[in-house]
Amino acid sequence: MFTPCCLNMLSRAAPTARLFMLSAWCLFAPRGAGGRGTFACEPLTLRMCLDMPYNLTRMPNMLGHYDQRSAGQAMEVFHPLVNLNCHPDLRPFLCAAFAPTCMDPGPSGDEEVPVPLPCQQTCVQVTAACSNLQQLFDVVWPTHLECQRLRDCMFNESSRIRPTLSGTVTSSAPQQDHRDLGFWCPREYKVLPGMGYSFLGVPDCSPPCPSMFFSKHEVSFTRSVVAAVAGLCFVSAAFTVLTFLLDYSRFRYPERPIVFYALCYMGLSLAYLVGSTGGEGSAACNAANQAIGLAPTVMQGLRARPCTVLFMLAYFSAMAGAAWWVILAVTWFLAAGLKWGREAIEQKSLLFHGLAWGLPGLQTVAVLALGKVEGDGLSGVCFVGLHNLLALRYLVLLPLCLYVIAGASLLTAALVSLNCVRRQMRHDGRNQSKLIRFMTRIVLFSLLYLLPQLAALVCHFAEHMMRPTWEMAWFHENCNRLHIPCPPKAMDAGLQRPQLAFFLTKYLTTLAAGIPSVFWVSSCKTVHEWASFLLGRRRGRFEKSGQRVLEDSHDLYSQALLGPSLSRGARRSRGTSTTQGTSTLASSNALEDGVVGRGRSRQNPHAHEERHAAGERRDKSSKRCRPRPVPPGAEKGIAVEEKLKGPQPEHHSSQEACE
């Protein structure tokens, strides 16, 4: 019998609360000798039951679970049925079975503590409505929840739930298996609302980490390879930058952007080194929470500082490296195509720095403002466009394509201009061959950058096209394991997972573009400079022996690239720039004849003979000015005399004195 107080409370309760209050009287736990229940109440922590009109439960439940963690794991099989809402009373029915309500005893401890059980009529109603989805998801109904084992419900005329026959139940579930129910975020991949996370179009959901496609062994292997290539890239770029710091006067415009290009790839390789060696708890992943059953998921947004710092370093360095490649092509074009001098190009250096650092900086700020930072669990680095196709299209593919197209176009124009110079020097085989070697270096350096960069762009394009297919294949393979609605089997045709080699190629080509900088600075002079630096020696002897070669190199560069108008000025100032340029170019006088003669040969058909006679006169003049050889045995006396005279000002070479 129900007391009038209980009936009054029941009539005023909400429908869902009324269901639990009615089921509370289905069965009561036996009391001990003291009149108190044999179990204790505990706070309810099951996520599926947090919106129920009670916050206390008791364990063990009727299915034999002694804690809420094991009860929650057993409830996961019903997750797709609850999400699809096949019956409005399914969630209360399951919560009454897996986490029954519990009421604390009063101060005296004499009140009975109700231990509710789900009732039979509700069970029949729920199972009939959800039978189609139960077959679709292969949900096995627990033996302890079979309807014939449950007691009858206590209903009155005002109750919302009334028992009905299974044949008259109308289900809101789909009646056919071929219906596409879409993607339902698995419980272990859910995140707190309002964090901006999204996965397959579902908000408050995040992909699994470290990888949704590959095993832990494959992830470990990939990170090892990425760390090795990133280390090689870092060493190559650092060697280029340090060589520049040893003698920064060697690398003037138009080749100085190579140094800043190498500096950018130092930052990019450093980001990949830190990310790939971070282990399982890398900055790209959210940590698992076993207490509430959450698995590791991909980091998204700006809430994690390590992930944000790695993104800024990697993205800014990658875009700045591409920008400095364009600046390098611009300076080569200005020198070879428009015949700008070194001083004129150096006057634009502030503009070059503003563009090469400013544009990537604005791009980085834009990504941070949009909150599109995503973790890459496979490499351990945070980047953009890994799961968001729009971000990949407009924040990665578009700027990289513009940088590559602009740089390749300007480089092609510069090479065409250099080729025209080479054609005009066809009667000067020595300087023509040296110019050809210089052009070959430019072409090889450009190809060593362009080929990896183009391969990386192809990988980004392929990922942009194939990622929806890869994610759908993962969805098909894991829907049953995750207890979420599976798509129709007809959609499974032609789906395939990505290959590990694809992602390895993307990472390797991204980092390999920073290695070619070391080949540009590789020369005999670099070896001698490092040897002198490491051994603590002065560079005087080497500089004197290589002074003339470097002077000729500087004049050749000025005349071949910067135009005939600068040849006289470069020759006059040669004594003040003995270490500028690289040792890969030719002498100045012969090339000046070849470059300046381009305009004269059309007016004077005997220009070649005149240039030949002028060359013979210069040779005779140089022979007359050549210093006499020192007799044997006089070297010691000369050394003593020079010591007595003290330090003398540096003199130019004999050829310069003649000129």
C-alpha cells in the first residue's frame, strides 16, 4: 500500500521522475537487523545517466557490476540505440538497470532505501521499438534484462507509460538496413562542449590519436624516420648559417637570401625534431581519461600551449622558407635580367626582409585567429589542414602554390638572360665555360629545392582529394567496435585506407627542401675557413693566395650578371672587396670583352680581332709589371728587412698596379 504522502508526491512528479519513483517500489532491498539497508549510496558518474532526475546510485546493480566503471563499459553497446532515440524510455530503462537510483536514509537511519528494478511492461515496449536497430548494430540483449524475468510495473491511469503489445508499438527507428544514419561521435572521442573541436562534421568530437589509420608500431617507425631526416636537415641548414657567420662578406646579394632560407629550415626541422621525439604524450594529442572512459584524441585549437608553439614554429618556418626562395629568385632576376648592381639590390634588402618575414607572419596570425591549429599524431607536430579540408586548401596549398609559381617564373627569366650572355661569349671559351658552371649551380640548386617542394605539394593535393575516402574507410572498419551506426554496406565499395609510404613521402619531401643550402656553400674556401676557425689559425696566407681568384670572381659576377655599365666601377673598387662572392666564377677582363662586345660587334665586324689585339697588349703589360724572382738565399734577408720596417699597409696585386 502507498501512503497518501507518497501518492501526492507521485502525482506532482515529472513523467520521467514518475517512472523512477514507480520503479522504486518494484523491489526493496532487505534490511539488516538494525533496520538500515545493506548497501550505501554513491554519486552518479555515468555520462549516459547524468541527465536523469537523480544523482545517487548504488552498487552492485542487478547485472552484477560492483562499480560504475564496469557498468559504463557494459552500457556502451546500447550507445547507438540511445543516440538514435528509438524509444523515449530506453535511456531511463537502461539507467534503472545499470545505475539504479538510491535514496539516502534519514537522520535516524530507519528509512527504507529503495533499490529499483526496471519493470516488465517497459521492457517489452522498449525492446519492440528498438528491435530493428538492435539487429542492425548486433546488440545482444543482456540475459538479466530479459522481459519475462522482470516484475510487473505499477501503473495508474494518470501514468504516461502504459504497457502495450509488441505488435502495436510504432518505432522511430529506421526499418531498413540500407538507410544512411550518418556519423555518430563515439563516446570515447567526445570532448567538452564549447572547445571548437570537430570530427567528420560532428561538433565536440575529435579523431583518435596518435593515428586513426596506423598501428602503434607504424607510428613509432614513422617518427623515427622523421626524426632522422629532420636531424639531417637541421645540420645542413645550421652549417650554412654558421658558414655565413664565419665570413658574412662572402655572401652578398643576390645570393644572400640562401642564408635566410637555410635559417627558416632550421626552425622547421627543429619543430619536427621536438615533435617526433616527444613520445606517446606528445603535444599533438590530448591525454586519455580512464576515469570517464575517454581515449587519446587529436589536439585542436589554441588551448594547449606546447601545441601552439610547435605550430607557430613549423608553419611560420615553412612559409618563410618558401618566401625567401622567391626573394632569391627576385634578386637573381634583378641581377641577370635587369642588370642591377649589388649596391642597388642591397638597397632593397629592407623591403626583402619585410616581405619574406611579414607575409608568413600574417599567415600565422590568421591561422591562430581562426583557431585552425590541429595536432598530427603521426609525426608529433601541430600544423594546419590535417583534418579540415578548407584550411588545407586556403592556408597551405594556395600560398605554397603562389610561392612556387612566382619563384620558378623569375628564376626561368634569370636563366634566359644568363643564357643570352653565354651566347655572346661564344668566342671566349674559358669564361664561357665558367659562366656555364655557374648557371649549372643555379639550376641544380633550384631543382634540389623545387623537386621536393613540388612532391610535397602533390602529396597535399592527394590528401585533399583522398581524405574523405580514407575517413569513410576508417568509419566502416571501426563502427561496430565503437558501437556507433554503421553506414550501408553498399557505400563500402572502393574504399581503402592510406598507405604509410604516402605520409612518409610527405614528411620527407617537406624536410628535404632545406638540405640543398649546404651544397651552395660547399667549396675549398669554406673548407679552409672552417679549418682555420677550428685550429685557431689566421686566414692570411689563404686569403693572399686566393685573393686574385676572388677578385676575378667578383668582377665576373658584376659584369656577367650586373651588366657592362658596372665593369669599370667594379674593377676600380676591386681592391676593397677581395673576399666578396664565391670562388665558382671566372675572371673579369675576358668576360667584360664578351659582355660589352655584344653591342659593338654589330657596328664593327672586326670587333673580334680588335679584342684579340687588346688582350695581347694587356698580356705584355702584365709581363712587364711582373715582379722579378727572388734569388735563392735572399729570402732570409728580405724577411729581416721587413721585420725591421714594421707593419706595412696592404698593397694590391701587381695586375692592379698595372691597371
